[in-house]
Amino acid sequence: LAKTTQPISMDSYEGQEVNITCSHNNIATNDYITWYQQFPSQGPRFIIQGYKTKVTNEVASLFIPADRKSSTLSLPRVSLSDTAVYYCLVGNTNDYKLSFGAGTTVTVRA
Amino acid sequence: SAVISQKPSRDICQRGTSLTIQCQVDSQVTMMFWYRQQPGQSLTLIATANQGSEATYESGFVIDKFPISRPNLTFSTLTVSNMSPEDSSIYLCSVDSSGATGNNEQFFGPGTRLTVL
């Protein structure tokens, strides 16, 4: 699995947009980019997945540049309940073994 | 999505003893996975459990320490054997969506928080 690098932590305030960038310089042609969210005392939860350009769902947007060596998870108008650890993972559809990096701890303040 | 439950949710154990963690899924799944999350750390895959075959362990994890059972397509157990304080972690099971959601994602259980004294 491609190694990923993301910031250790980010602080934000309610109502702001939070953008977390993940670097994956060694991403392979068949690799997807997936983001998970983990609240304290819970298992990780799938947020969004993409291969290229932009993906949007009801929770977040994922921006992937043409070279795919990085990706940015965008959380619009965060609330206190968005405080969590966010993990960026890279792998292909045959990679059932997920490799979690350190993740980014996002703290949203009132 | 799959709904996963784990038992116990937490336990405090004495060193040298063993604890068996149960993972129950509300649908039949081919692959189940066991992860460990040490305090303040990320998740590390322990093993993959397939029904009808021996579990496949990742580097650094052995069957004698973490025996796994997978008796059917909805259930698995992980035993933490001969525990030491270093085994204090959260243990999570997960299952693969197998594309059922349109994404390549896994669903995780709530975890079992183990403290070894």
C-alpha cells in the first residue's frame, strides 16, 4: 500500500471549512484514495472515496489533482461534532488489508 | 451497510490470563479483519479471518498469542492470550463491503477496550 502523509492536527471553529491534505507520492495506477473518520471510543467510519478529480457526498468533498500525488478532504461548515481523527488511505480494490497512517486530529471549537 | 457488534465492550484483566473477544455481523461476509489500536495510536491489522480456513496473520502477530476462530460467515472471535500490560489496547473487528455500497470500504465494530493490570 502507498504510504501517506498528513498533518498531525488541525484546529478550526464552528462554521468554518476544514481542508486536510494528504500526500501519497507513490500512488499506483489502480489505487483509490479513501478517507475514514474516527470518533473517540468508536471504530473508524468511511467518509468518502475517489480516484481522480472531485467527489462529493453529503458529508464531504474530495479533491484529487491530475497527478494524484495528493488529495484534499474538505469538510464544509464544521460543527463541534466533527471533532475526530481523519485517516487518509490509499489502495486498490484488491487491498482488503487497510493500512492506517497516523491520521489528522481535527478539533473544532465553539 | 453492515452492523457489527463486539463483546465485551471493555474489560480489565490480570496479566497472564486470556480474554476472548466476540465479533458478530448482521449479514454474511467472506472476510473479517481484526485490528489493534494502542493508546493514542493508529490502527494496526492483526489478521484476516476467513470462514473455513486458518486466519492469516500480519508481521508481528502470531497465532499462539492471538488465536482466531471463524466458525461461520457472521461470527468471529479473537483471543488475547497470556496477557501483559503491553496488550492494553482497543481491539476492533471489521468486514469488507465487497462493493455492496458502490465503494471499496470496510465497516468497523465499536471496539473492545482492554486494560491489562
